Amino acid sequence: MDFMLEEEMIDLLTFCLQNPGSNEIESKKLRLKQVGKEIFNDGGVDAMENFFFTVENRIEGEIEKSPKPFRSLWNGISDKWNYQ
């Protein structure tokens, strides 16, 4: 399951980074929030950190753009996750 969520998250973030003006961005962000909740429910904040780190490295390596601005989409899932 983790592998499928990782691939989905990479696809979602890559789309958002490469198509910032798309009318699909809001639906992609909504799904990213849901993925964050699934990851948290499965493994807590540590799983969220590990997951995002792995995805971030792959995206930066593949398209040379940082998904860090999207970390804040997971704010509110846990008090321990708070990014600007």
C-alpha cells in the first residue's frame, strides 16, 4: 500500500509543480491532503516525515523542483506537523 501511495503522491505533486495554473490543482491538493491522512493513520507523524522526505528526493531528482511548499497541506492532521 505504501508504494502505491508514494507513486500517487509523486504523480500529484509533479502535476502541481509542472502545471501551477491548471484548473485541476485544487482537486490534486485535496487528494494530497487525503493521502497525508492515510499515511498518518497508518504510521503517525514519523511516517509522514519519512514519506515526504522520500517523495521530495525523487521529485527533486526527476524534475528539479521542490515540493516543500506543499508540506503545509498536511497541517492540521497532527499538532506535531506544522509547516509554512
